[in-house]
Amino acid sequence: MSARLAVCVAALVATGSLAAQAKPTPPKPKPAPAARPPAPAAAPARAAAAPARPDSAKADTTRKADSTGTPVLVREVFSYEGGGRDPFLSLLRSGDIRPLLSDLRLVGIYYDGRYPARSVAVLRDVTNSKIYRVKPGEIIGRLKTTTIRPREIVFTVQEFGFERQESLQLAKQEVTP
């Protein structure tokens, strides 16, 4: 029985010191020691079985009795308002993608041999019949007009951070005699 009592006392001392660490409380003045009645004959046996405790352990047990409240846990809460984009939506808008090079047909070229920078190419989008008139250096969607020659136009296509060059040529017309 005395071993069980010693284990209970040790558990109370341990929980009292943990509670004191979890939630510090200001020290309260100690009450004046009261006169104790004389101990019964069985008390010396209990005192011998219990381990000797320093004065700090006694103070912890009195703190345990004072701090009966449970420790309060505080969590950080994050909230993100507005501005977030849907990761499944394309970063390219449909206007940035169109027209595709495969959708364009070269209708005509007005080539200036003296000043090639003044040359104009006429393109038609077959999907919506829109007409584009471009000069060297102009950009249509992801296509940049690089050069205009008498029978072809050269584009620089910018896709996914890479550039490549593509060209469109005028369809050859048959000459009737």
C-alpha cells in the first residue's frame, strides 16, 4: 500500500511541475503555517516510505491546487482573400493564341523593292474570314512578321519560351495563254 501511495505522490508532483511550466502564474503569498494536530502512530511509517522532497516540490503541489484551469491552445489562422488564380486555367488567353499559322492563308503581297520595310502582306484567317495587313516587325498573336519577300512572308513563332521560323508562300497562279 505504501508503494502505491509513493507512486501517486510522485505523479502529483510531476503533473504539478508540468502545469507550472505550461501556464506561469504570479507567485501568491504563502499563508502562515497553522498549528498541526499531533500525528497518529502510522504517520512515521508513511514518511519513511515516501521519498524526501525539497521545498521547491512542496511549492509545486500548492501551485497545482491554485491552477485548476486547463491550458489554452492558440493556433495561427491564415486566410487568403482575393487574388488567387485557378491553377487549372490556362495562362494564355484565347486572343493571345489566335490566329494560328495553320489558319492563315497568304492572299497577296505588295512588295517595295526600294524599301522592303514598306512592304505589306495581306493574310486571311480561314476560321473567321478576318483580314490582316502586316508589315515587317508587326505581331499577330504569337506570330511576329520577320521579313516580307516578293512571294513569301517569314514569321517568328514564339511558343513556350522557344522561337522558330515559319513561312507562308503565295499560291502559284496558272497563266492562260
